[in-house]
Amino acid sequence: MLAEIKLNSDAKGRGVIQLTVPPDSAMKIAEVIHGVLTLAGHEVRRVDDEGEEWVSADDVFPDGSPAMALRGLRGREGLTQTELAVRLGISQNAVSEMETGKRPISMKMAKRLGDEFELPYKVFL
């Protein structure tokens, strides 16, 4: 796929650059452009098609991990580590180690957690 660049002006007289790029390169290209504009002293906002500011999950949760997801979901459901452990048939210590990242979450456990929280198991991988 070819990359395309369109240059226009909006109603406020600002220059508008619209890029069409291969989807597998889009985030990398956006990050490079963001970096260049920031280095040039421009304030950069990411907006969607409606002009609303766009914020990625990585921006909101920079240290996002399966451990954090498990801890947050357990808290959202009001479960103690012991209660979740009983539901999963594992020890409370195993839940604690998964929540702190000391124990990796296996594919089998991710599927059990997905079923427990009614979410795709990939959240826990």
C-alpha cells in the first residue's frame, strides 16, 4: 500500500495534514511525527474523527500488565484474594504472586480467569 499525504486548511486557518499509511506502520509513524513536532516546540494532541482527544490505554495505564488487570478486576468485583483463590481452586498465595507479577499467568489460568471475570482470556496474558 502506498502512503498518501493530503495538505489542507481548516476553518480556523490551521494547516491540516492527513496521512494514509499501511496499518501495520500507523502507530510507528504517528509516534515519529509526534516526536518531531514536540521537538520543534509544538503542543501535540491526538484527536479522533470527531475532534475529541484520543487517549490510548498505554497513556492511561503506562505500567499496564496482566498482574494489574487481575488486581483491578478483583477489586472491582469486591473479592478478596482468598475468595478468588477459592473460586479458582488455588491458594491465596498464588493469587498474590500473580497480582504482583512474581508468578506468570499461564494460558490455562488465563482462561479460567477470563471465565471468572467474563472477559477474553488474553487480558491476562
